Amino acid sequence: MSASPNPRPNRPLNLRPAWLNSPSASEQSGGSPACVGVAAPNGASLLLISVLFKFFHDLGGAIYDPMILARTNGSATVLASTASAAGIGGVTGAILLSAWGGPKRRVTGMLAGFIGAGVSKTVFGLGRSPAVWLPAQVCSSLNFPLLGSSRAAAQGI
């Protein structure tokens, strides 16, 4: 009695979804593999993140001047200093971004800009003195060139 050949070879059972087994676009083009299981945000989620960021940023911007003036007994010097700190941070961020060139993945640059500016503005809002406001303004404004250039590149503008 001869044994019939086994139609199924002995190989491990693959329980992973097919989309995790297929090569990504960067792997197909010869690039490095993408993060497995981590999807890049799509256009709708980037739009939602942008709208939420702008809403809360502009909401904070509406109370920016009154907050500083109320906490400093109407000191226009402190208000001007915080505005100057924002300008210095923005120019410094633009110079650093020009020298660096920005991240290769523009979506990463957008998200890093949102997070950096959001954390800095939160620190600014929680602060009660110019010793907190000035560095927070510089740090916040450092992120806006990265955010703006990455957003423009990601949207193809």
C-alpha cells in the first residue's frame, strides 16, 4: 500500500489579515517598510485635526490680550513683550526650518507642529506671569513654520 502525497504541505497557519501581509507602497518602490499596523491619517482626519486646532487656537487668541492686561494691571509693555516673543519665535523657527529642510513625511511635520504649538499654548494659558508667557510664546511660534510648510506640502499647494 503506497501513501498518497499530501496535497497540503506542512506550513504554519497564517492568521494575520491579508492587508498586513501585502507589501506597502514604500516597500514596493524599494523603500524601507512602513510601520506595520499603523495607518497614515487620511484627508478627512487631517481636516478634522486642522479645524479643531484652529478653533481652540483662535478661541485662545480672543482672550490673549485681555488675559495679559488683566494679570499685569494693564501693562502694555508686557503685552508688547509677549507679541515680540511670538515674532522672535516665528522668525527663529523659519530660519531653523530653512536650514533643516523639514521632515520627509510632511504629515509627521503637521502633527508635530500641532502638538508643539498646542502644548506651548496650554502652558501659556496656565501661566500667570511674563516669566512663563515669554518662553511659551517663543516655543509656540517656533512650531508654526513647521506646521504651515508641512500643511502646504501635504496639500500640494
